[in-house]
Amino acid sequence: MIPSAIGSVVTATFLCWGTNYGFTKFYWVITKWVLTTGLIVFGTFWLFPWGNTAEKLSGQQGLQALGNPIYGFDARGVLLGTLIQVIFLVVIIGISVLKPWGKRATKTKSQASSNKSLAS
């Protein structure tokens, strides 16, 4: 999973770099980047370790792991975390298809020079 997540970030970087959308020109691109990065961080540092711990405990203890509070916490964390990730992925796909927010307002050279002259 982690290599796939890294591949997703690399692909997104190349798409932003090589297309008209850029990295920060559109609000929807920024939102997708933030959500995707959040999912990768959450999956790497919380969801993946919870899954590994639950797997290890169930392998060692079998059905008795169901009574272990650590197993219960990690199993619920994996279930809830997976649901959250699926919901966020659906939102990210929706944003990709709908592109709901427009371009960010950027200053033109004439606006930047007039702002400098006002500050002087």
C-alpha cells in the first residue's frame, strides 16, 4: 500500500507539473492535494500499524485475541479508518470529476506594481 501511495503522489506531481492545472492555480487541485496527503499520512502512521498489530495478535492468540483490549482498539481503528479513507477517496474522485472551485485570483504585473507604488 505504501508504494502505491507514493506512486500516487509522484503521478500527481507530474500531472500538476505537465498540465495546465499547475500546483496552486486552482482551489480544487489544492484541496485534492491536501486530502490525498492527509490520507497517505493517516494510512502510513496509524492505519497500517493498527492493521499489523491486529494481525500479529490474531496470529498469536487466535480467537482469544477478541478479548484483548489492544486487539479490539486496533481492529476498530482499522474498520473506522478504512471507512474514512473510502469516504475521502470518493470525495477526491468527485472533486476530480466536478472541479467545483475555480481558479485562484492571481495578481497581474500591473496590480503588483500599483500595490508597490501605493505602499511607497
